[in-house]
Amino acid sequence: MKTRILRFLLPAILVLAGSGSVLWTSVLAQHVEQIEAAARQSAARIDRLELLLDELSRAELSYVASGQIDSETLTASSQSLREIVSESSWLLGQSVAGASAAAGAIADGIKLLADAEVRARASARTGLDVMAADLLFTDTTRARAALREQLRALRKAESLTVAEGRAKDLQQAWLVLGTVALLFAWALVRSTRRSPVTTMPAAASRHGTSEQISSGQPALAAPAIVDTSIEPAPVPAPAVDLSEAAALCTAISRLQVETELQGLLARTAEVLDASGVAVWMTAGEEMFPVAWHGYDSRQLSQLGPINRFSMNALAAAWRSGSLQKVAGEQASRSAIVAPLLGVERCIGVLAIETAPGRETDKTMQAVTAMVAAQLVTVLGAWPAGSASPPADAVSSEGSSAAHLTLDRASTSS
């Protein structure tokens, strides 16, 4: 009875574990998108504040040079100061690094600016324009300079906060995927176990029966003989070896020189069973191949450079910042293209070529996205590709139709 219950309970547990891992990974991906979107909004707000501070500085120079100020400039400067206070308050409320020291210093600075603006407006209403100008410019010079420095510090703090949040979410995703993989491996091993077959030799059975009849005593049970002629069924290998994928991400994080990237792309092809792997980096409005495995340089030269608005999966992943997949036909291979998402922008894409049908495998998509995310941590500081394809290339075995697959116009997300 217990065996029958386990037989039905185990598949249910596996289904729940797999569904839960997909759901949790999706939640983590949404969290990363939210903090990155908040960081982009904060960066735009900081740019606006710096422009307003520049306008006040220009008005201050004009006032100091002439020794007088007209009412229009005074009104515009007062309005700019009020807008700085308003924009700064919004920034502190929406910033992902709101708890940083820079955010606290900005809060103190805008209090001083708000007080100075109120007093300047009161002076202007009574006709004391010179006093109002002194309050707006002279009395706020240090506060504005300090605010500019703290805005720069807040921008840096936000970049660090986004990077830490992304790394933490990626670590949690790997933990969930590793746990589910171990659970599936345990279930596969358990399903191959078979109960040993026990037999009683005919002679021993007859001996026990006759002895039992003659003596009236129960016959001794014959020793069990284990039948080892039945071999356990082989355990099917998983679509992607998550342990190797984790080791690959660890190796990428320790990358120090550009020459080691070729070997890591070869490992990526082995883990994902891909016939080709290529890293494309952006430069202006175009992307260029900077490293690859499984392609000949002539194949890539037929593709690059790729314009941002080209109708293919590479450009679509760059524009949208989301994973793209291309379904292969009978005579071509399939492809998965993952964006290399930096803190403020997409810096390139990771493209892999695989067998038809594997582009829809959720594990393949997830591991490709994770490898791309790990590559961003080491490629983000590297220079972008040049304006022409590389002159030298490392040739290796690969698909002869790789460029046809990656340049397909129809993409699906």
C-alpha cells in the first residue's frame, strides 16, 4: 500500500517542484527588471537636476558680472530652485539606493535650498530684488555644489545596488534550479531500482515438504537467492547538466584576460550541446562579433556588422532586451539569443545554435540567459567592437549554415 502511494505521490512532487522553480525564476527575473527600471528613472532624474543646477550657475555668473539682475531672470531662477527641490524629493522617494549616505546628504541639502527659495520669494514680493538674488545665488552656492557631488555619489550607489540585487537574484535562481535538479536525479535513480527476485529450489522445497509430513514440524525456509541476471535500466541524461552550467558560470566570473574567453565559449557549447556560440558587442548603432566558437571567420563576416534596426533575432534581442528564439527547419538549425544587459543598457548579445526543437526547452533558455548574465559582469568594462570585423579568427568545427539561422527575419519571444 505504501509503495502504491509513493508511486503516485512522487510524480506529483516532481511536477510541483518543476512548476515552482519556473514560477520563482520568473519572479526573480521580474524583480531584476523592476530595480533596473527604477535605476533608469533615477538616472534620468539626476540628469535633469544637473541641468537645472547648470542653469542656476549661469544665472549666478551673469548676476556677479553685472551686479544687477532683471525680474525675469530672478523669477526663472526661483522657479528652477523650486523645481530642484521638487525633483530631489521625488528622487529620494523612488531611488533604489534611498538608504545610502548620499541620499541623506541630498535630503539635508534640499532643505537649505527650499528655505533660501522661500526667503528669496518673500524679498522679491517686497521689491528687494538684489536681496532676493543674493539669497538665490550667494547663499546657496555651497549647498548647490554639495548637492551636485551627492547626486554623483547617489548615481554610483544606485549602480552598485542594482548589481548586488541582480547577483543575489541570480544566486537564488541557481539554488532553486540546483535543488530541483537533485530532486529529479534522485527520482530517476529511485525509479530504476527493482526488487530482488527470490526463488526456492525445487529440491529444497520437496525436502522441506516431506520432512514436514514425517515429523509434523514446519519446514525451514530455503535461503533466498538473488537473481542478478536483470540489469537496471539506464538513467537518461538530463537536457542540460546544471552542475556543469554552475561550474561554467563560476569560471566566467573568474575571467581575467580576453584570451581565456574562447575556451569558456567552447565549454558553453559543450554544456548546451550547441554547434555554435558567438558573443556580439555593441558600438554605436551596430553590433560586431568579438568572440565565437564553432564558426569560421568567413561565416561571421557575411553577417556583421548588424544594425540595431535589422530584422533578425540578434537585433531584436538588442532592441527589446529580452530573450529571442528562432525555430529551425529541416535543413537548418535553431537558435537562442540572450541579451547582455548592463546596468543602464544592453551591451550586446549571446547567440547559440542548437538542434531543431531545443530552442523551446525552458532549461536551455534559462541556462543561456544565466550564462549571458554572467558574461555581462566581465565584459561590461571591455571596449566595444571595432567598426570592421576582426582580421584574425580562430577556426573550429561548426555548422555550415550558422549564419542563415541567426539572420532569420522571423523571431519569436
